[in-house]
Amino acid sequence: MQWGGKVRKEKKNASQAAQLQPPSSGGGGCPPYKSSPRPHPLRQARSRNVPLLLVLCCLQPCTCHSSQRKLNRGSCSLQESQHSATAPAMVSAGGHGVGHGGDGDEGQAVDFRGNPADKSRTGGWLGAGLILGTELAERVCVMGISMNLVTYLVGELHLSNSRSANVVTNFMGTLNLLALVGGFLADAKLGRYLTIAISATIAATGVSLLTVDTTVPSMRPPPCADARGPRGHECVPASGGQLALLYAALYTIAAGAGGLKANVSGFGSDQFDGRDPREERAMVFFFNRFYFCVSLGSLFAVTVLVYVQDHVGRGWGYGVSAAAMLLAVAVLVAGTTRYRYRRPQGSPLTVIGRVLAAAWRKRRLPLPADAAELHGFHAAKVAHTDRLRCLDKAAIVEADLSAATAEKGPAAPAVASTVTEVEEVKMVVKLLPIWSTCILFWTVYSQMTTFSVEQATRMDRRLRPGASSGFTVPAGSFSVFLFVSILLFTSLNERLLVPLAARLTGRPQGLTSLQRVGAGLVLSVAAMAVAALVERKRRDASVGEGHVAISAFWLVPQFFLVGAGEAFAYVGQLEFFIREAPERMKSMSTGLFLVTLAMGFFLSSFLVFAVDGATRGAWIRNNLDRGRLDLFYWMLAVLGVANFAVFLVFARRHQYKPSAVPAAVAPAGSPADSAGSGEKEMDDFVAVKEAVEGVDV
């Protein structure tokens, strides 16, 4: 594939061929467009050296709702993406971009009464500014809780290290999983605004409950010095009744924050019209300000809030988060009349569920000898394949459906899925092997919020190690090095590595998406090896109960390596899922990514539980000085090596999705086919590249 000049020279032929394409029967992908000579604002922003640390914020695929309309390239907006706990994961399980309006089109922006939106009274910075406040509050809330929760569970509730770690990872796993649910509800039924308003209210309720729980003395066991255990000196762990309110608060927060995570950035982008050059340029700066709010909220949480929690009181620290969320709800609702809205358009998850259900229901039916007998075969937008033929049964036209009915149009969902729908589901299934090997990276990442923080509590955290006095860095604040590493390596990757790799490989993107994922997996293995060595050094340096002779800044390398790995793995995973997902299911890419995060946290909980049981608590002791946490880290490193080997096998066998115009328009191998393929591949590359630069990490 040749990039650059040749593709652009052939663009005219490709466009002429595309115009011959018959209009689609609604939904799904974008019809061919004619590019505008005006440079895209995102490219203009890059040429003006707009900071590239708009890391991972909202990649909204170009989705059209009228088969007759042609979109200008600038009309495609960014879709939400999410991040992990590290920073904002702003990912939507679906969504529709700004600027997709049209007369009578369901994608048209409307006001709160359902009438066509008046630009002078709605949207723009007036509405987007209020939405930014909601994201700022969400970051303060989630990061202020997740990055320092383990110290509260161990230090004040006297839970074991293993149990405390699992409480944190189960909380974060549930939050990311519910983000997928929040995106589905917004796309399928409620719309983004209503989902955000409900989710923010739920999150505010959860943080308020957590504030009450950490303030009321009866909700905590007595301090260890006052405990009366069997031998008079043991710490009494919190009872089930004391933990009940804590769990209720945490999972209420997870439900609310998950809904916010999936929709906030997408709702913000809805406030700008991609067809209007001025608003299109403003959208670029919206993502800049969005990421600024994300970064500001995260850094405020892991520095100021963590300090308040440790030195003033948990109730005060969580109270600030609760006040921020309540204020955000009030501000969001106050701007109801100022927003632009888009009606729910449906979720790809519905199509996937329908195909799987139909295939299961018809599992005993024989497949027709001729695939042309499958429903919608001749009108398919995706060529039929022979892989996963069990799913083809979803497209079997049952005997009670007449041929005449089948020819008239799409069958009812309960009757038969189309070949296009079945093939799109097959393409999603094809991504699962690579998807499965990405999970372990987030298991490694989760250690930075649990055991690494616990390590810091048993090390010298003074700015001047060994000094008898001075400022002591809170254990939870060491995660700031994780964020700094993500920002630093994202910038270095863009400025240095990509240009160098592009010159060496001849590919504009430098590294492929799978190469980026592989680099992230390797760095995660290195992080666990370093963590194991540091933990061994820390344990050997222990000089007594609660006293160590080693600086906590020895933990910085493992935070930096995980952050560097995320700069590669996060971008690579997102790019891979976006480019390889079916055109009409681009939003599934963010859904797959969210589930990867969730499964990574849940896998951490499982491994801790299994290791604790297998070793009878010998590896992960309440007193880390008497345990073998270093062996647990080595185990993760070995698992990482095995996982990387499996990843290499899957990556080697993976065949990237081809890009081509339909055969009915341009026969395979024709000049138009080559031009259309090259233009589409270039457009996909540019869209992903620009989006990744604007997505929050």
C-alpha cells in the first residue's frame, strides 16, 4: 500500500466510483463523501503545535443516519474513550458524532423541548463549560477514592492486605464494567444527558454515604492500641455490619461514575456542530480543556485530597468529593435549557445480542447448501465468510417466512438476522483472542493502586530520606508518578518514537497497533520484575516493626514503567479495536476496551484470592515485612511472559481487516478499488491518530 501522493492522486477516481454506490437502507456506516479542500481543524491544530497531551478523550466514529447524505470529512467527530483508573477513561459504548444533523434526521441536534436546536441559545461553550465541571468533579471523586482507599482499609478497618486489595480492584472492575452499561443505556434508551444526570446523582449519593461511613466512629473498629483480642494486642477487623455501609457506598459510586465515564465527553462534543467551521475548531479546544479538567482533577485528588484524608480526616477528604459531586449535579441540571441533545440511536450490543440469540435458537437447523439462501445475502454490505459458520444459522430464513416477504426488506428481529449483521458479529468475535491477551496488563496496573501503595506505607516517605523531620509524602500520592510517566511517554512516543519508526518501517504510523500493545506488555513485565527486586530490598532493609531504612522513592521506577507501558498499550488497544471493528460497530471498540479494564481488575482479585489460599497467607501477610510480596510480583512477571508469548502467536496469525469499496461498484483489482482502499485506509489512520492525540489517558 502506497501512502501520500499516490493515494491523493487517485482520490478523484475513488470518489467517482463511490458516487455509483446505491444508497444504503439506513443506519450504520457513513456513505462516501467528497473531501473538502479546507484542512481539518484537528490537522490545523497539529500544525500550530497544539499540545499532544490531549491523551485519549473521545473517539466518535463517523455515523450517519441518512443514506442520502454526504458528509464532509470535518463532520466526523471524536468518540469517547475511557481510561482506566489512572486517568479518566472516557469511553462510550456507542454514540453519534456532532454535525450529523439533517432535516428530519434523528441525528439532528435538538433543544430540551425536542425542537431543532438554536445555535445562538444552546450548545457551544455555554453548554460545554457546564459539562466540563461535571467531568472535573467525577475525576476528583473517583481518583480521590481509588488511589488511597487501601490505606484506609488496612490502617483503620484493620482488614488484611489481600482482602483490602481485592476490595479496591473489585470496586474499579465494577466501575469500568458498569461504564459499558451506562453507554448502552444512553445509546439505546435514555440519551446522554439523562444518563449523565442520573449517574451524577447516584455518584453524589454514594460519596455522601462514604463520607458518613468514614465519619461515624461506630462504623470503624477500635484502634489497635485499644483492641482486646485473644492476646490483648491484636487489631480487631471491621465487622460485617460495619463493612455493609462501606460496600453499599462504593458500589453506588461505581454505578454512578460508570455512567458518567461513558457519556460525559461525548455529550460535550454534542454541543458543537461539525458542519460549522467555527464550532468545529472550537471542538478541538474543547477536548484540550476536557483533558485539562481530567488532569487537574486527578492531580488534585492524588495530592491535596490524599493529604487531607491522611492528615485531617477521611470524612473531610471524602466530604470534599461529595460536595464537588453535589455541586456538579446542581450545575448540570441548571444548564438543562442550554444544551443540545441527540436522540438515542440504538446500540451495537443490541445487534450482537440479537444475532447470538437467533443463532442459539436455530442451532438445530441445518445450514443451507448455498449461502445465497441466507437472509439478506445479496444485499450484504460485508462479504460472507465461511468462518464461525455456527453464527450463520442466525440468518437462516425459516420455513414460515415466505420468499416474497424475505425479498421485501429486513426481516423482523425474531425471524432472521441479515448476513451483514452476522458477518459484523464474526468480525467482533475475531478480535477476542487479541482482546484476551490485553487483560493481564490491567492486572499489573491494578497493583499500583493496591500493594505498591501498601509498600509505601512501610517505607521512609520523607522528602529528605533519613532526616529526623520534614514533609512526609502520603502513600497514596506516589501514584502521581504514574500520571507523570503516562504524560511524558505519550509525548516522547509521539515526538520521537513514531517519526523514527516511520522512517525505519516506511509506515506513517511508525508502529502498528499490535506492536504498540506488545511494547506495553513487555514494559508491564519489566515493571513487575523491578517491583519484585525493590520489594526484596525493602523487606531486607526492615529494621523493626513499622520501621524501614529505605526510601519510598525506590518505588518510582515501577510506577514509571507501568505508566510507560500504558502509554503504549492503551493507545495500541484502542487503535486496534477501532480499526478492526466493523464499520457499523465502531463503538464496540470502546466497549471491548472497557471490558478489558474491568477483567484486568477482576483477574487481580482472583489471583490474590488464589495465591492467599494456596500459600495459606504466607506470601501476602498483614505485615509485609514477614510476607513474600516479591514472589507474588515474580509470579505476575512470569504470567506476563507467558501472556506475551500467546499474544505473539495471536498477533502473527491475525489478518488485518481489508479496506475496499464494494465489488458491485469497483471490481477487485480495479484502479477504483485500489484508490478507494488506499483513501479509506489513510482516512482510518488519520482519524485514529488524531483521536488518540485527543483522548484522555
